[in-house]
Amino acid sequence: MGDMVFAAHDLYNESLEETGESSIPGVEPDALLAAAGTRGVVVNVGHAQEMPNEEIYLVRFEIDADGTLAEPIGCLSDELSGLN
């Protein structure tokens, strides 16, 4: 935790297949969450029950030039660069 990482590619709020609603409540479906290259910090690491062998990184990405951090989002390792 606390590791600095970067978005490996543009990360979007995917819409849920069943309902079309956003996977992150309060954020529009398909909204850009972090552009490729955006710097972030890992705040937690865990596993989803459905994917016990895949780590999920909870990351807060910067949203402005002052380094303000957005709300955390879950990312898979292939969505991030700079992991140790």
C-alpha cells in the first residue's frame, strides 16, 4: 500500500451488462475515471470472491495539477503500470 502507480490505459466506469447502470454509483456509465498515464496511489489490495487468484488494487488517481486525489477505484494489475 502507498505505492505510486499509473493508469496503463484510459479507465472508464463500465456499465453493468444486466442493467446498463454504472458499476460505480453516482458516476455516469462509461465516464472516464483516469486517462492513460495518470498518477495514482494504491490505498489497499485485495481479491474479489469471484477471482481469488487475481489481485484488485484500490487506487486513488490524481484529478488536477495540485495532486488532489479522486475517490478510490478498483483496478486489475493489467490496468496499472509501475507496480512493484
